[in-house]
Amino acid sequence: QVQLVESGGDLVQPGGSLRLSCAASGTIFGIRAMAWHRQAPGKERELVASLPVGGTRNYADSMKGRFTIYRDNAKNTVYLQMNSLKPEDTAVYYCRLVDTYGTTYWGQGTQVTVSS
């Protein structure tokens, strides 16, 4: 079984920055991709950014230029650097891992609140 633990969520003022972390542990049969999603109150969960192994980073249009996804392979950890945060970025952010068998795992989420 794979466990994903997110951290780094906080209350931040508009224009501020945060870095989210997602550490993967357990029995991992290789990683195909890792990604960040978010879900705001009353809205569906949406993709923020994805990082396929050996592939190209992908970002939702509203995050391009502000967010960066990157991974520390040695630590099985994926990060999301978020800059120039806006109130509409307020959401619970979830980490997702897809292993080489195509099995998807989700973390429990971390709350990001952007407010003055």
C-alpha cells in the first residue's frame, strides 16, 4: 500500500507564496506520474499540475507562470511552489500518485487559504 502525506498548507495573504510537499511511502512499484489537484468549496476537484516521469510538466492555465511542480526522486516527494497567490487559489490541495500499474493513490489534502 502507498501512503501520501501532504504538508505546507497555510493561511497566506494575496501575493504571497507557499510550498506544498507530498511525501510518498510504502510499497511503490515504480511511479508513472505525480500530480497536484485542488478542490474549492462547492466546486469539483481540478488538476493543478502534473509531472509524468520522463515527461513534460503540465499546468492548468490559471496556474501557468505562478506555480511550479517538481520532484525529489531520492525522497519520493513532489512539491508545488505557489507564487503570486490569489484568493481564488483558496482550496484543499491534494497529491496524486499513479504507479507503473496504473493504480492511483490520493493524499488526505492540505488546506490553502489566501486572504487578507
